[in-house]
Amino acid sequence: MQRWKRMTVLALLVGMPGCVRWKQVPVPTPPAPPNIISNMSRVRLKSGPTVDFLTLVVATDSIFGVRNNLARTRLTVSFDQVNRIEVREKDPIRTFALLAGVGFGLWYSGALGLGPNR
């Protein structure tokens, strides 16, 4: 593989977290039905750490779901321990900005055979 192709792949892999964002999920009030979140989600606990979930059910008094780890264990957390619930979403604006930055860097460096420094 050519050097500029390796650098492009490396830049895209390093920049992949720039393509997503975490959006806060509202907590339902007690008479509401449970909210099921099927996307990747995370729960920030009041004690500090975060717990990642593959699927999550937000009930009125607790949350429970399948953790994002190798064992795929189930976990239940009381709302007394939860600081914030977030879901991961794709962000097209940040993705486009990342791709534009990588493209500009390749053009400016002359790696594509174009640009001022070739």
C-alpha cells in the first residue's frame, strides 16, 4: 500500500470519534411508559464512572439493559445513582468537516500529486 493511502486510512481511523455525538435522553415521569433505547448509549453515574449499554430500557424508577462488554452482561441501575443518560448519534456536519480537513491536508501536502507543495 502506498504511503499516502496508509496516512489517509490512519487519519480517518483517528478521526472517527469526530463523526458521532452524545445526546442527552430525557427521563420519563412516573405515569409514563418505559422508554426503550436500541442505539448505543451510556449512563453517567453520580460516583463518576460511565457505563456503556448496547440496549437500554429507561423505566420510571430504574434503568436496565445489556452492557457493551465482552460478556454482554445485564445490569440494573437505580435512578438515585444516575447523573445523566446519553445516546450516541451520527453527526453529518462534523463528519463532513473531518473529511474536508483530511482532504485539505492531503491536497496541501502534495500527497495526491496536487496542491502547492507537490
